[in-house]
Amino acid sequence: MTDVAVVAFPALTTLIGTAINASYFASVVDPNGTHLVDIVVESTAEFALPTGTLVNVVQSFPRYPSSINLAYAGISQLRPELAADDNNMWVMATRLNLSHNALKSIANVHFPSKVAILDVSYNALGCLGRVNPLPSVSESTALNQLYLKSNHITSLLDAEFPPGLQVLDLEDNAIDSLTNVKWPVALERLSLARNRLRSSVSARFPDTLLHLNLEANNFSILHVALPPRLKTLSLGDNPLQSLFATPLQFDRLARLDNLTLPHQNLSCNASTETRLLWNQIPICMIPDASTPESAASPSADAWIYAILGLTSACVVVIFVLLAYRAKHRRRKALAENEAAYGKLSDTAFLVKDLRIDPALRRCRIPASCLTRGALVAKGGFGVVHVATLNRSPEFVDRTVALKSLRPERVHELRAVQAFVEEIRLGASLRHDNIVGFIGITFASAQSPTAVLEYMARGDLWSVLSTDQRFVWATAENAPHTPGAIRSKEAVCCDVARGLAYLHSEVTPAVIHRDLKSKNVLLNEAYVAKLSDFGTSREFGPDDHVLTAEVGTVPWIAPEVLKGTRYSEKADIYSFGVLLSELDTHQVPYFNQIVTLPIGGINVTLTKARIAMLVAANELRPAFSRSCPPAILAIATRCLAHEPDERPTARQLLSSLSSLCLEGEDYHVV
């Protein structure tokens, strides 16, 4: 074969597509022009390098294959002009796979004009720059799907995408802002899952967008700015606390075919107007912008008004700064005179009240006796650290857990009040299947810290998710070999004992209100104990209706979802859902699919839809075919739609007693 001219890439092997004597080849050439591999290319077949062949540089693609697959080829550089082969003939490929290589940039690379699908996932791309630019305004590109998953992209500010792009996948990067991004004008599907996004205030998406995935970012407060045609919005696995929307955006939310939200409940401040989306999801309402979305470009008068407005804003900012300084001085003076005048903020009063509470005085632990360790859990309101309670005349060395409010929550009255009540309730409970309350400490003057029993195995959900050895001991063919993990029946009995204590042995009775596998903790010996009493409350004979703004939707009883009177039987329903978790090792309703009336599209059920079906007695959690019949029978009673048809905690424990005795003796390896 005649040697082909090679663009100089010292010490690098190069891929070249060329034609010789009416035959088409793809050649791997070393820097000296020696052909290491020559591949005859069939006119329409998919092209791929032989297994194990590595190429550092792509100088040109073979002309005729409709699909070119160069994944895992070790490619680190691309020649800027790749639209034609080495004979200056247009490359005809419509699919190009460059994934799993070492590319650091594709900026200004001119890919073949017929390529409709380009995959550059799992490379080392940083900033994008101009993606597949056109050499001239008269040319066009067929590119409509671009996959850039799992690169090192941190910003989209410099990105220029082809205008006809319809699908853009940017999952698993490090993007932290969507401000001033120039999106393709025809974009229909966009995924930004698993990035580092925190704010959506400045995000503007094209009107053509139909599907938006923002899962697993860092959104805690989200200002919704949905394009008019959007059908699906995914926000799962975000630490989301509040969703803000204008009336227009609320209407667009209501028209979505599918909305995926995190498991935690959303809420709004008391001062914010709240509307329930689909009668279930609280949306914090904000006024519509004064300017309509279709407003034209600013006129000269508009610029004048804008300048005047900016000047006024500056004056306001200066005034606010002066007021802030004055307020800061007043706060400082107030703090200095607090002891003399006894004037405390509402949150400080709550903390002081906790300090002097006679019932908690015996539980006080000096902060000097505690050595805080690693963060082991974090929620919307609280954090948990492992710690050592150091040896002293009063204490012996032991590992404990420290639960405290997140720093940004210590000045929120509702958060402090709820945490103080949780501490008071926890201090009053004593049972082998309730996470032990050891004491209270004040690491700072702003917020108390609860010192709790350390549960070495973590929560039950983590064990279910990671250890398939955790089985029903009464199931058919279950292994009965001594080992390290107790049976599921034993865990059920532990939870039932804890509920029986809360419902029958405490006066007044305590309803947990958020029973689920994540709130059941396991100690070193896999003994299960109830935890997280942040939503729990005492239930006396004079209580008629309790608030429904508690719990997590898939575990909530129908009467709670409907906002009617409920009692401790709501915990029994949640126990039935917990049995489903234990049996399937899946979150409730994981297998539920609904066919939408428009277009016949199949989508997973949203929490709102689940809530409506559960409340209407049209949906219950699933169980596996291998679930022991005795467990299934108990679950069926617990999941009865009418609360009066569910067993009490004592009756539940009685039904489980024989299984507990049978399962307690068996361990699983």
C-alpha cells in the first residue's frame, strides 16, 4: 500500500481514512508513516477498530460506514477538520461514538456534516467552546443528539451548540451555574443530572424544551422557570426544601405529564402564600414579573427608566446597608445587656428554657466531655456526627451520636421549636427498641445538641440496599446457619415492640408519624430501634384532627393523606409499608407505571399520583412471590384502608410473636 501523508503528531499513532484504487481503508499509522493496521472498510457496515487497537490521534474517518465506533480507543486528540476523509471526500457517517477516550477538547472540531448522533461521554472534556461549528453560513449540520456524560465540564458560559441540536446530555459533570447559557434554539431534551447546581434563579431554557432532568444536584430552594411546552421535570435526589413559582409557572407545573420530586416533604414559610399542586405538593407562590414574557427589546425610553430604576436601587441599597449597620449595633448592644434586661429572641428564649428545664438538668453533659468526629448523616434540618463521650468522674468512654440543627437553621423559630420538642420527647422515652437518649449539651449558645445512642449498623434501608443476606427466616428454603445478621422477622418484632411502647405504655400515647426503613436504626448486633421523632407528637383524648403535613408520601396512611382525623393506627399502616420494604428491598411503589391519557406515554407514578390512589384505596405496596404467607397476612391487615380494621401495636406484636421466636433463633450468612 502506498504511504499516506500524515499530519505531524510526534510519537503518536494516527487513524486515517483513505481510498486507494477504488478500495476504502482505515489505517493506523505511526509517526514515521508506517502502517501498523490496515482495515478494509465495507461501504455501509459499522466501522470499529480491532479489539486492543489504540489510536492517539484521529486525522480522518473512513468515508462510507454509516456508524463509526471508536470507543475505548485511547484517543486524546482530534484533527480540527474531520468532515472529509484523507482524499477530501465527504464522510457519510450518521453516528459517531467517541466515548471512553481521553479527549480534553472538541472545541472548533468540524465533524462530518451528516452525523446526527455524537457521543463523547466518559472523556476529559473541560470547557466546551464552539461545538461542531460550520465552516460557512451556507452549510448545515445534521447533528441533533449530543452526549457529553461523565466529563470534567465545569461551565457552559463559552459553549456554542449547533442550533439544530434537540437532545443534550450533560449528566455527571461539575457544572455549578446555568446563568447566561446559550442553549440550542431547537432543544427538546436536556439532562443536567448529577452536577453541582445550586440555584435556578437565572436559568432560562428554550421554549422548545420538552424534557428536563435536574436530578441529584444541590438545589435546596428552587425558583421554577419552566418553558411553555415542558412535559417532564425530574428533581429527585436534591436536598429540596421549597419550590417557588409564579401563578404562570404554577399553571405550567400543573400541566406536566410527570414531575419527580425528592422523598422529603416540601414546605413554605408562614409568610409565603402556599398553593397545593394536585392537592398534594405545597408550592410557595411569588408574584408574576411585571413584564410579559413576550416583551420586545427595550426602547430608548425603557433604557431611561431602567437607568432611573438602577439609580433608585442604588439609593435603596445604601439605605439598607446603613440600616443593617444600625441594626447590627443594636443587636450587639442588646447582647451585651441581655443579662441585665433578660431580653431574648424567640429562638434564644426556647434554648434558654431548655437549659433551665428541671427535667433535663440531670441530662446535661459538659461540652468538654465530648469529642466530635465525622459527619454520618445530614437532613434538611439536622446533622448527625459520631462522637466520643470521654471518660470522667461522671462518664465512661463510649461512642455516641450528636444530633444538632444545621447552622443555617439555628435562627429559624419553627426549626428550633421542633428540635427542642424532639429533645424533650426523646428524653422522656426509655425502651430497648427506641434509640437511647443519653443527654443534652450546648456546644454553642445558639442551639442545643442531643447526645444519642450510637447505632453502628446505620439505618435499615442501607442494610436492605447493600446486604442481600438479610432474609426471612420463615421463608421456604431459608438458610438456617448461624451468622452475623438477624432475620427480618426479628427486626419486625423489634419495631413492633417499639410501637407498642409508644402507643400503649406512654401517657399520652405518642404517634411516630414518619415510620420507614430510614428511620429504623440498627446497632452492632442488628437490634432495630426507632429513631427520628422530629415529626412525632403526643396524642391525647381531646385531639380530633392532626395536621397532615407530616411523614413521607409512600408511607403515609390514607386518612392522613385525606386530611381527616387519624390516630396511632396511622403508624400501623406505615408498618405495613415497612414490611413491603423488608420483603422487596425496594422503595414502595417502585414498580408502578401509569399510562397517561395523552399520547399513551408510560411514566413512573409521581408522589402526588401515589397519594391520590392510596387515599382512594386504589393502590397498595407490592410484595414478592417469595414473601412468607404469615408476613403477607399481617401486612394485609396493617394496610387496611379503614383504620379500625388495622391491628393495634399490641395485637401486631402478638401476631408476630411466634415468628419472632422462630426467626430469633436463626441467623443468615
